[in-house]
Amino acid sequence: MSENLPDLPCWLNGQMSTLQGAKVSVLDRGFIFGDGVYEVVPAYEGRPFRFQEHMNRLDRSLGELRIRNPMDRRAWRMLVDDLVAAYAAHVGKKPEETNQLVYLQVTRGVAMRDHVMPPDLEPTVFAMVNRLYIYTAEERAQGVPCVTADDFRWKKAHIKTTSLAGAVLSRQISADVGGNETIMFRDGWLSEAASSNVWVVKNGVVLGPPKDNLVLEGIRYGLLEELCEQAGIPFELRRVSRGEVLAADEIVLSSATKEVLPCTTLDGKPVGNGRPGPIYEKLFAGYQQAKRSSS
């Protein structure tokens, strides 16, 4: 019920509001069909992280669904900055004293229900903000457990769409057994996790699936490659077999919320020696440096 929602700031179609007060039409195609896209931009100490990369992916996703981008880069940045400031004011802090997640969503708009895409609809734009949870040093030192599953989702995983029933079902597989993520395979090849990209370390090399329609190209795809180059770590995108994942020296998850996070057990068995490895440690250190230099 709406009265149980936190009274956090949000933005809907040009108006600042709260989660309790914002309303959308029941005929919005985002509600009826999941016909929309989204982005999640972390903001560290009031500074959006990799903002341009997030906007590039938003443009790609909107283009794939043939939805007009209703705002230019300057307007999106102003919206993100306004929400960061509004959240900081809500919790009684300065923006630079907060870490936040800014969620941006664009749907095709409101129309009578029909699978055919109506032309010239006005997109619905919604944005909200919340605290960004930072994993503790103790949690990172332990790593997280994950499980494996077949990837039963659709074949356009490269679109960051709001149609997330497949991801919800996938993530629940690991949640049901106390796991942090579900690492998925399509026809025996690594794709990604329910809400993360997956990186495999073997003999000092970081391996990841290629950028194609079966994997959402996370913002950390480019960042991980940069971090590996800076640290002198070999980096390769190619098809990675299930056997290679099970025999990995290290497995690393990446996402806006996880940053980079070590998976130390997979299907109840230790990954490598069962502890976060040296490649993860280098990537984590590089990630923290990238956060400090973000603008």
C-alpha cells in the first residue's frame, strides 16, 4: 500500500514529487506491457558515476525499442543532480555526505491496450532516488555465495528494459537458498547473472562474455577493461564455457550496486581457494580510485 512507501523524493513527467504522491495511468504501456527502459546511476558523495556511459546505454535501449528520448543530456544531468540534492535534503545531509542510486525510467506512454506500438505517444518519464548500500569490508572479505541456472530469458538481453520477469525469476532461484546471485548459462555458455555481469579469472586472465544480444553490456564492461589495462591484467571477451566457470580461480560480479564483488562459493562449492583473490583485490582498488575521480 502507498502509505507504507518511504516518503522519498521522485520526479514524474516534469514534476518533483514523492513516492507516496506520484501516480501514473493504469494504461501506461510500462504498466501494461513493461514497454520501457531504465537506467540506474550511482552517485558517490553527490557525484554521478559514469554518467555519460549511462546516457549512452539509455540511448541504445530507447533506440532498440523505438521510443523517442524525451530529454537531452543536459536535462537528464539536471534531473539527476536535482534528485541527489533532494535526497540529501530529505535525510538532512549535504549531497557530498551521501551515496545514492538514481533510477531513471522511460516508457512509451499512455494508450489503449494494443500490442502494436502507437505512433507519436508522449513518453512517460519517471525518476527516483534512494540510498546506495555499500558492502562492508567484512562482507567483501568473505565474498558471496552464488548458484547456477539455465538462462531462460529472451534473446534481447542487451536492452535494459523494464520487462524484468525473467530477471526476477532468475534472482529468486538464488534468494531461495540464501545466495547473492544466480549465474546463468545459455546452451552451456556463460551469459550473465540475474542482475550483474560475471567475470571469470583463470591463470591471471579476466574473461567475460562477448558484447552481443545475449548479455546486457553493463557500464562496468568498459570500466573493467580500463581497470585491467591500468593494473596490467590481461582482459579478454569471448565465449566462456560452463566448465571454465566451474574451474575458475576467481569469479567477480559487477553492477551499479555491487561495484565489483567476489563470488567465493558456487553451487555450494568453493571458487578457487574459497576466498577473494588477488585479481579481485586489484579491481576493487582500481574501482575505488575511479569513484574518487568521477565527476
